Amino acid sequence: MYDAREDNDQVRLGGDQGVPAWLLEPTAGAARLADETSARRRRARAGFLEKSLHHLGEAVEASFLADELSARPGLLQRLDPRVKLISLGALLIVGVFAKHEVTLACLIGLAFILALVSRIGWRRFVVRAWLVIPLFTGLVALPAITSAVTPGHALLTLWHDQHIGVGPLHLPQSLSVTSAGLVTASRLVLRVTAAVSFAALLTLTTRWTDLLRSLRAVGVPRAFVFILGMAFRYVHLLLRLAQEMFVARRSRTVGPVSSRENRRFVAAAAGALFGKSQAMGEQVYLAMQARGYTGEVYTLAQFRLRRLDAVWISLTAVSVAALVVLEQLAGKIL
């Protein structure tokens, strides 16, 4: 009786009438070539539209994440929004006017501790508050560490008595990194980090409507609150519109698209997005007026001062006083 399994075994084992088994096994070079080809195809697929969709999705997700964080049962989330605004604003002002590294370091440490007890997560807080703006500030302050901007004791000499220039532009004959420049740049970076940290704590632990209402409660002009609220709403609206436009373009695209076509699409999308946002802005504003909008912010939650708010105000006042005393002592000692 004929058995097909015997022929298959013979082929796998390299019989007289079959293909040798070593020819059927893929080599390491062929497998590596197949992996590189598939990776190259994946990179080719991840073009401009995919990257744009990814970044737009991250921006929208970040806005929803802020609402999730403000609903967590942390310390700052339990405070009255008005108390939170005043207390964190006071600490932010202390950080803006602080001149010594010790005071600024204490403020940054306090902000980090508040982020932990508010259940924000140290990684999310570091990425949100300490990654982009302080690093950009450090790049801006980088020329201040040199002797060309801040004279002082030279710590590192980059070049000395050399003529470097291109055409009418010439660099200083001597350039070095000074101690006074490093102190000035470090103070600027620490000051910005402290201010951004407390601003991030306020926005991450407070619902946007509660924050706007708190601004009106402390006397911020109605026009400023109105512009701030509308700007926040339209940022999300524009993100949604841009994401829908990119999805529509991607769903109608077959095959690879050149960079020229991508640039043309971006220019056309920017113009269409501007027109849509202008028309929708007028419609939304008229709809708000028809429903009785007067510029005031109303929320369903009622603001009430509790014992925790009183304790927090006392602790904040003591902390601000201690930081002011520390600033004066650091000025006398250093």
C-alpha cells in the first residue's frame, strides 16, 4: 500500500529521489535578509501621515489623562480649587523671586513630594514638568556661561588669543566658561523648573472648569478667563479636526506617497483647518450666546472650605515664611 508519509520522510532526510534536507532549511543570511526587508517595509509604511496621527493621538490622550489625574484621591485633589490656586501661586511667586540655589532646590523638592502624595507618579511629573521647558531654558542660557556674556573666573578655556570668523562675523579672541556664568545659568534653570513644577501641579490636579472658576473667584478679569477658556477648548477642537483630516487622507491613500505630495497636503490641510476653525468658532459663540452665556464660569460642584483647606493654608503660610527666611540666610552666608 502507498504511504505518502514515507515519501515526505525521504524528502526531509535527503533520499535518492527527494530534495536534500539542507536545501530546505533557511540559512542565517537569508533569515537576516528577510528580517531587514520586513523592517525596511515597516519604516517605509510609517511615513509622515502615520507619525502625524501618532503625535495628534498623544496630544489628545494627554488632555484626557489630565482629567483622570484630577479625579484621583490625592492630597491636592481634595483641596478647594481656590485654596489650591492661591497656595501654589504663592509658592510659584517665591520661586520666581528666589535668588539662591538652596531655596530653589527646596522648592523643587517640595513640588516633587506634592506630586507623590497627590498620586501623579514621579515619572509622569518629571516628563511633564522637568523635561521640555527646563531643557529649552538651559539651551537658551548656554551662552551666559561664557566670558563673552558673563565675565568672571575662567573654569574652562575654550580658546585663547585666536582669530575665528567668517566674513564680517568674528568670534571673541578668547572664550572660556566662567564660574559666574555657571551660577547665573543654573539659577535661571532652577527658577524655571520650580515655577513650571507648581504650575504643572495646579493643572494636573484641578479640573479645567474648576480652575477657570477659581480664577474668577480670586478676581481675575472676566475677559482673560473667557479667552483662556475658549483657547483651551479650541486647542482640543483643532486637534480633533486635524486628526480627522489625517485619517481621511490616510484611508484614501494607496501605495507610497512622495515628500512633495506630503508637503502639499500639509499646506492644504493648514488652510482648510484655519477656515473650519474660523467658521466653527463663530457658530459656537453664537450658540453660547443663544443659551445665555455671559462670560461667567459655572460648575455643578460647589466650592466649600473644609478643615483640610484651613490646615493646608496654615502649612503653606509657614512654608512660605520659612523659604523667605532661608533666602535671607543664604544671602548672608553665601
